[in-house]
Amino acid sequence: MDINQLIEIIEKKILSHDCISKVKIEDKSFLHKNHKNNVQGKFHILLSIESKELKKKSKIHSTRFIYKILDYELEKYIHSLQIKLI
């Protein structure tokens, strides 16, 4: 899978939840190219999520919610996921 396909899948999954109004997805894999644990085909993703509902919850609750949505992608294609709630 390439990064554009992954971004499209992530966007659809995240936005399918009513509590999330916007999502911005950035590929930050280039920042980790020289790390010894960097694996070909696994990406480093930054999610900026706009959600009034998730901002009211604890950071742990919000993170678990997003990880549950992206469970399969985290297992197969995402090496690192950074989440910003805005």
C-alpha cells in the first residue's frame, strides 16, 4: 500500500464518526528514514483532529478511541501515530 491509499482509508474511517468534524493527515515518515527501526512500507502519520467531543474527554480516552478506529492500519501499515486534538 502506498501513502496516498493509506491517507484515503484513514480519512474515511476517521470521518465516519459523527464526533469528528475534520481531520488533517500528514506523512512524517521522512523524519524517521535514518532510524534503525524504520521499516519499508510502514509509515509515520500525524493526525490533526477537530472534535469538540474528544477534546472534552481525557487524552487517554481520545487516543484509545482513535487507535480502535485504526486498529488494522496500525497493525499493518503505521509504525508511528501522533494525534493532535484541535
